Amino acid sequence: MIIYLDGKYVDSADAKVSVFDHGLLYGDGVFEGIRIYAGNIFRLDEHLERLEMSARAIMLDMPLTRAEFAEAVCETCRRNDLNDGYIRLVITRGIGDLGLAPWLCDKPTVFIIASKISLYPEEHYRDGLSIVTVPTRRISPDALPPTIKSLNYLNNILAKIEARQAGALEAIMLNAQGYVAECTADNIFVVSKGEILTPSSSAGALKGITRGTIFDIAKEQNIPMREADLMRYDVWCADECFLTGTGAEVIPVVKLDGRVIGTGKPGPVTAKVLEHFRRKVLVEGTRI
């Protein structure tokens, strides 16, 4: 595997980051997870825009222009002969002293990995997931805005551990007020009386690129959709539920906390959304 690392393309065995890098020491950095489908990098420009906004929010200087980042992403895919897979683009604060001060880091570290990914077994896309609600609450937006896609994922990891302990592959995280925020790695949607509902970023949800694609699909297909405060009750009593994420794509949920959702099978709105999503990923983006 060939890795892009600070302007060079190196073998994965030689792709090394300093132990003094603040991305490692303090989780100080930002990243994007991006998908490539049949040689098309889906919504690459939107991912790079979000990367820029995340970097701006933590006052991290972008070491490359958007066009340079786009070319580096494409070239990393080319060098790995990757036409279908997952791309991880990371910018850390860089090497610095043993202290929090970001201004003591001279320059950011950048690396790009282009490889394969499979978050859930294929049968779950067909039959649906059974998920749980975990005790770990989502960090409040006034403490760490979910709109910043940072390297700080310990909150999600703790919830992921709890999901596994409960025998589930994914879990819902509530915010401090008890409303549904998101899942450990995915955005969540419910379908109720023909309308799609999803938590807002103010509730703790990441403004996912796939999440935004669902809004586009709903508008194009005349499916009512809006952001809403959701309780677990709203998920238990929904007609359908599905999750979205760059890695997960669109995956149905058929049970939460032991309660069957809808018919207990993936529903028609979910199927329609997935159908149109699979069309979009092949045409919207950047060809390598």
C-alpha cells in the first residue's frame, strides 16, 4: 500500500508519524473519511470544504490548497489502483513540545490512506441491524461542536465498547437532555407517517456528507424531511429507521433496545433512499 505523507508517496511500512506529533499526543487534528466508487470519489469537494471548516474552527492552518488536496487524494488512489474503497485524509497539528500549546507546533502533518473498508456484514444491509442505546452521552455541542470532525473520538469509542458489551454492532448516543444525538459512527434517521426525521447538529449530530445526500434525495423524490428532536420513544415507535455514514453508507435498523421497529424488516422509504444513493455515488464527485 502506498501512503501520501507530507508531500511524498511512501510504502506503508515507511509511513511513520513522530511520537511528538500532537495528533497522537492530544488528538489535535482533523480528518475526513471519503469513499470512491468505480473510480468516482464521491462528493470530494464537499469533504474538502468540511475539512477546511474543521481546520478553521480549531485554528489549524491548511498546509495545501483545496486543489492540491484533491490531486493528492486522487493520486493516492491511482498509486494503489483503488477504484472502490475508502480514503482517510488526516491533518494533525504536527510535531511539538510535551504541552498542549498548538502554537509550538511548526507545521501540520498530512497523510492520506486509500484502502478497503467493510463496517457491517452484508446480511445486515439486507435484513437490518439490531442496535441499543448506551449510557455514554454525546459530548455537548458547547463543549466540543460536532460540526468539527476532529481526531477526538474517545467519546464515540466508549459508546462503541458499550455497544459491543451489549452484543450490538452499533448504538444510539443520547445528549445531556436525553434526546437522540447520533450513533457511535453514523447519523440516524427515522421514518414516521411518510416523513423522514433526523437530529440536528445542535442536538449533537455530525453534519455528515452522506446525511446531506439524504436531504438531497428526499427533496428530489418529494419525500417530506426535516430535523427534529427525537426521543428513544420516537425511534421505538417509528415506521422505519436507518443509519448513514461514509463507511456505513445507508443501512436499515429493525430493532432498538429489544423493540421491533415497524414491521421488523427494512421499509420502502429506506429502500428508495438506498436505491437513489447508489445511483448518486457513481456520478457525483471527482473522477480519478
